[in-house]
Amino acid sequence: MKYILGFMVLMAVPAVASEDIADQYPQSVLYSKPVEVIPHIYTATGATAPPTYENAGHNNNLSFIVTGDGVVVVNAGASYRLARALHDEIRAVTDQPVKLVIDENGQGHAMLGNNYWIAQGVPVLAHVDAAAEFEHSAAQAHEALKVYARENAEGTVPMGPTETFTDQKTIEMGDFTIEVLHLGPAHSPGDTQVWIPAQSFMIAGDIAFQERLPPIFADTCTACWIETWETKFEPLNPTWVIPGHGHPTNLAQVRRYTRDYLVDLRDKIGAYIDAGGDLAGAYYVDQSNWAHLDTFEELATKNAGIVFAEMEFE
Ligand SMILES: [Zn+2]
């Protein structure tokens, strides 16, 4: 009986992306197959886990818009092979050629696939700060890829974008008007949001997370992230949101698991500093509200230490 119950518990695990669940698309190097979220806008949801051999670094969302006069891809992905696999999926749903790739930021999982697209003659657009970030970190990101992805790193050669923008850029293509935005500082340099106003559809990039804990980096300003969220991101009031990580959802959900997390962590660290706490104990402030999220084990204490360092002198 005990064994039967154990089996039933296993069967009851929900079918969401998690580091505990096997690859959802074993026929492809992609972690999951793209789905059409609303007409003509697709996304392949990445594993809500760190990059591993099993997910091949497909742990963020790779999206595309079939405009009627060409395809716009959002994120080149973590490798040449991931970019190529996404291209295979695009060809399966349309004959329209890919005309533009937009990278969400300067991290490896946004840009290491650039060289696949550049080899196809497709321009790659990123924010100027994301391009600078990638130039600085690409060699290290490429080394990490080779270690975890092994043969799936083959073909990858770090290349920055072929075009950059500063404030925003509007793309008119087919039936779509696409606004490529940099709303302000958030998760990493040059964070880019792809906003499709007529459909009220936001491909948010790493300003927005759900299902897994957001990572906070040493150069992340969490106060700025919250300000950008409240003054620039949320007023756009998208009906649909594809976050940087986690399934397509709505604004309330990404607010809860991104903005609310940052506010809660800053409240806890602020109270801890007011009580005279030092860095050694800051790692262990209470984050139990978020313990059910994927990557909690990997990131919670690290995030707390970084926010302590940020807030210590505020
Ligand atoms: Zn990301």
C-alpha cells in the first residue's frame, strides 16, 4: 500500500517546467516545443532550472512572431544548435523567412545563438548596453556552455548583435507593429522588452519571472528594478505576458513573482539592517513565502546577500 501511495504521489506532480521533470521534447535539443499563445505569436518555454546537459541551456523563453511578411524571433538562445532547432520549428509553421532576431539582454542564453542567425544572413538587434555586457562576458559564458552542454555547444561562436538601439525602436512588419523597448534598469544591462500594443502583448524578457525565483546579480539595482516596474512596465498594462522565464501568463502573475518578491526581500533585509544585522546573517532572512518556486535552493541566500550589500549604504 505504501508503495502504491508513493507511486500516486509521483503521478500527481503537475506538468510544469521544473528541474525535477525530464525534458519535454526529447526529439529536439529544445526543452519544449513552441506553442501558439495568441494567433501568430509563439513561444518555446524553457526549463525553470539552471542550465544543464538535459535542457541544453534552453532555460529561458524563445519566442517568435509570424507577422504576415516575415518572422521576428525574440532570443537567439544559449547556443547555435538551439537557434537552429528553433528555426526548424519556425519552418514547420510558416514559409515566411526570419527577418529579424531581437536579444532580450546580454546574457549567454539570449546571445550565444547569434552566430547561427548571422550565418543565415538575419540581422540581430540588441540594446547597446546588452551588446557591451555580452562583449565583456561572452568568453566566460561560452566556456560554461561547453562544460554543461557538451556536444550541444558545437557550432557556437560568440558574436554580438549586428545592430543596436538605445531608447526604443519601432518595427513595422506585415500585420504587426512591434515596439522594442528598454524601459529602464531592471535585471541586467540593456534589458529589452518587446511590446505589441495592438494585441496588448508583452514579450517581457528578464524584467519578469514566474514559476522560478528571479536571480539578483552583483550589478543589479533592485530599487531601480522596482521603480522601472512600477513607473514604466506596469502602466503599459499588457493583457498577455511572456516572461523571461516561466510559462506565458498575465501581468498579475508576473507582478506577484517578480515585483512582489523584490519588495518582500528588500523589506526583510531593511528590517534586518535596522536591527543591526550584519552580512553573515543576512543570507538567512525569511524567504519562506517563495520557497515553493524552482531555483529557490540555488538563489535565495545568494539574492539576500546581494540585496544586503545594495541596501547597507542606502
Ligand atoms: Zn534570463
